[in-house]
Amino acid sequence: ILNVEQSPQSLHVQEGDSTNFTCSFPSSNFYALHWYRWETAKSPEALFVMTLNGDEKKKGRISATLNTKEGYSYLYIKGSQPEDSATYLCAFKNSNSGYALNFGKGTSLLVTP
Amino acid sequence: DAGVTQSPTHLIKTRGQQVTLRCSPKSGHDTVSWYQQALGQGPQFIFQYYEEEERQRGNFPDRFSGHQFPNYSSELNVNALLLGDSALYLCASGSLPLYEQYFGPGTRLTVT
């Protein structure tokens, strides 16, 4: 079992604030890092898949960076909106984990108007 | 495209019973994975099916079994249910090299 840590566990921000979360994972034999956005009662939605050290991905106001050498990824949300309220999950795969995604417990974000 | 679908949405079973959960993958996907999310935890990998065979298995007992059909849909079976099997069961589909996996909304299983 690969230990994936996400912080903070939960976050409450005001509309318009920018925020960021952290995902930490074992740095050895890295293969891929996934970010998912999960709204209550819906399917987890794939945000980003990152495979290379130094990768930076962007989708609208959401962006992510990856450092495979030190084993962390940051997810940034610029100008948070109430519709950004969700749980953000990261999942890690290395060459030893085969096809399995190893998930963190997620960061629960609440954005209030 | 309907995406990944799962049925049923919710299920209540009694300890000792057996349950079958179903998953239809996203169109064009041939691989199905199952995950269990217990309360307060991240999803845990149960197993993955490809070409109608179990290709990889996580740390779950033999009470958990599955099947993949020729149309790529899949079933998850759990025998001799325990209270601790109460969880959200997620299905994910993809195709090689599995950089992206698409999830269904899950089946909420409650064991009483």
C-alpha cells in the first residue's frame, strides 16, 4: 500500500479567494499523478493526469504542478467560486502499483458567497 | 455518451447475505476497475478486469469477486457480507495505457 497524504483535510474560503492544496506521495518509481474533483452525489471528475517532473497543467481557474523528485503536487484554484465546492482527490501510481490508483483521503473545499 | 454507469444507486443488505453490483464502462473503454471507499477514507483498489479476466487485485479477501462480460460491463460480487463492507463502491473504466480513468457515481452499500 502506497501512502498518499493530502492537506489540508478541509478548507473553507470566501468567494474570490485563491487557495491551494497539497498531495504528497512516495517519490520512488513514479509513474503518474491524477487529480479528481468530486461533488457530492456525482461521479469523480478527472481534472489532470501528470506524468513528468515539472509538469504544469491548467484548466480554467484550476492549475496543478508536479515535483516527482520530492514527491508532491500542488493544486491551485484562482478566484474560488461557490461551484468549486467539492472534494479534491489525488491518486498516485508508481511502477510497482501496476494498474491500481492509490488515493489520498481528499481535501474538502467549501466556498461561501 | 452516458459515461460510466453503475447500478443500483443504493442497497441495504443484512450481514451474511450476498450482493452483486453492476458497472457499464464509458463507450470505447475495455478495462474496468472497482474501488471501495469507506467513510473518511480515500477509495481503495479492489481489482481490475481486462479481456474478461482479473488482471490485478488489491488487498481484499476472496469474498470479493468479479466478472467482466464480452461487452466490457462488469459485476462486483461480495459474499458473506460483514458490517465493515458498508461503503461506497466505485467503478472506473479506461483503456490502455490507463493514464485516465473515468469513474461512475458509485453504489452505496449498507450492511445491517
